[in-house]
Amino acid sequence: MIACTFMLNVPKVSDTFEGWVVWKLNRPTPSLASVRYRCLIPILAHPVLRARSVILDGDRKWRTLRDVRALIFVKSFRRSDVTLARDAARKGVPIYVDICDNIFANGYGGRDGKEIRRNFLALAALADKIVTNGEGLNAQLSRALPAPIAAKLEIQVDPFETRELVSAAIDTRQWPNKSVGNQLTKSAVIRSLPHKLRQYFSPAQQQQQQQQKIADATSELPQVLWFGSSGNAHNSQGLVALSARMPELVRVYARVPFRLCIVSDNRERYEALISHRGIPSSFEQWGPLSIFDALTKSRACLIPAMPDTFSQAKSANRLLFALAHRVPVVASSIASYLPFADCVVLDDFEGGLIRYLLDPALCAAHLGAFVAKHERAYHPRHLAQHWSIRLGIQENELNAC
């Protein structure tokens, strides 16, 4: 674990300074969606938040809580977090617990799930507010939590990502107060090496080369994109959800040939679940910037979900990401997607994909509806402003930074 080196030399500030906003992460890894969406993007999109924020990770503590304006736990539910929160509560520091997964879903966290839930409940009892990513998760947590804790729930939806903000998020030199520095980038690369080596030297290398030949031979076909995590043991999300839709996609391919591009984190799961299903397809390793390039080449994006309690509580960040970069979406109708029913096709993967591939006017109409009705509300700068209002931050504080 790379520990954040927080500010050893606190800069002098004017009398209007009201303290630091401390964001506590479990792991300061910008490849994690929760780190980007729930911490880094709000900070980097708002000049005052950027100047007033400090990031901690692991079991580190802020050296004193007397100069802390607010303490925000972002998907970090450790025993040491509970200790830190108790200290903050005694000193009157406002506490926010930001949660973006249904941790009460069956099997969540595996062997660590029980401790995650126990620590979360302890933090939630101390918190002033519990911030969730949308109506779906809010509803799930409302049913799982005791009424006094459920009363603290409020929503901060995910924004869509921009290349500029993601570039800043993965460049740790641009993080507030340079909390981690270049050590994190080096560590993240080292942690990813074993998986990358398996990709290049696995027994399935010949199969991968054959799939690349197929992809090259079908490069003139319109590209349909699926991107995201390949899935976890505690849910049927990811490539399992896409696999369940493959019979419909095969019927689409019989009428309107296309090629399927999978951008994810596990080639082996792609090979087991997707590659042999009768549609030309290719696999690309997910990267926070390379996904932008995959989007620009795509005619449509697929976002299926399964009807389990974990998947149904997910945010709309992937749907927003595709629409904001002008790619039409066919998706399952989970709670967070319903507000966008006027600009995507929900549940009809066969009919919806055929329409998007054959009807440019429909694509333009749906993307136009997103721009007109939703784009501003989900822009990173607009949603970062919600955090600044929640924390009582004034724009003129920038003059004191």
C-alpha cells in the first residue's frame, strides 16, 4: 500500500480560510471508477475544492483535526476510519460517508464483506450525511439501514468524464497538495504487470492472434462497443450480463453485420463468455484514456445489466459517458437509467441496436435530446458545485488560496 504523504508544510492562508476538506480513500488508485467519480473529478472540476482539498489513503490520519472543514470517507470502510471518524465527531468536524455500491448485496466483499458492513454502519452512525450515487442505491440502502441512519441519505449523482479531467486525475502531480506524487503511478504499473504478462504469454496467445485477424478482416463493419469491469464473484454484472444478451445480438448481426469491441480488464473472461458466440469481436485492455478512443470509433454502445440487487443500484456513469461523447446507447432499465428514457433505447437490445445501426436520424434525435435536456445537469463542473454548496464553500475563497 502506498501511503499518502499529506501536507507537512501547511501554507499560510488569509483570515477567510475555514479549513481543509479531507477526502479519505481506501486506495488512491485513479484507475478505480469510485476514486475518479466520487473524489478526483469533483475536486479537479472546482477551483476552490482543488485548492482546499487534501487526500488521505489507507490507515493514515490527518495530523490535526482542528484545521479540517469536513471529513469525507469515499468508499473507505476500515476500522481505522471508524477511529478517525470518532475523533472528528468529538471535535465537531462534519463527517460525510460517500458510498457508491450496494454493500448489502448478496456476497459483496467476499470474506471481508461482514467487516465492511460493520465499519460502514459505525461510520454511518457518526456521519452528518451519507451521500449515494443515485435513486437506485438510495432505495436499496433505505431498506437495509435503520431508520435514523437512512434519514441521513442524500444523492450526489456521478458526472460524465471528460478527457481533460481524466488526464488530470491519472496525473498525480495535479492532485490537490500533491498528496501522492509519482510513487502512485509507478506502483500502479507494477501491480498491473502480472496481468499484462499473462496477456502476452498465456497459452491462449494463438487464439488471441486469430481473433485479431478476424477483427482486422471486419474492420469496415460498424463497431458496437461494450466497456466496463468484467465482473465480480458477488454479482452477475459485467461480461456475464453481456453474455446473456448474445442471442439477441447474433440475430442483429444476421440482419445488419457489425463487429463487437470489448474494452475491459480480463481477456480470459472475454474469451470464455463472448469471443466464440458468432459475432466478430475484439478485446482491448481498458485504460482511463484509451476508452475515449474506443468511443470515437463506435456507432452504438451496449450497457446490459442483470436483475440482481448489486447491478440495480449502479449509477448511470457509463451511460452518461457514452452519450456525452455522442454514442447512442441501448441499455437495461435500471433505476439510474430511467431519467434518460427519452434519449436511449431501454431493454430492447435487438430492435434498438438495429434501429441505431440503420437510422442516423434516430441517433441524431436521441443525442440531441441528451444535449438539450441532460448534458448541463451532469457536467462535472455543475456537479462539483453541488459539493461546494454542501460544504458551504464560497467562490471568493479562491482569493485566499
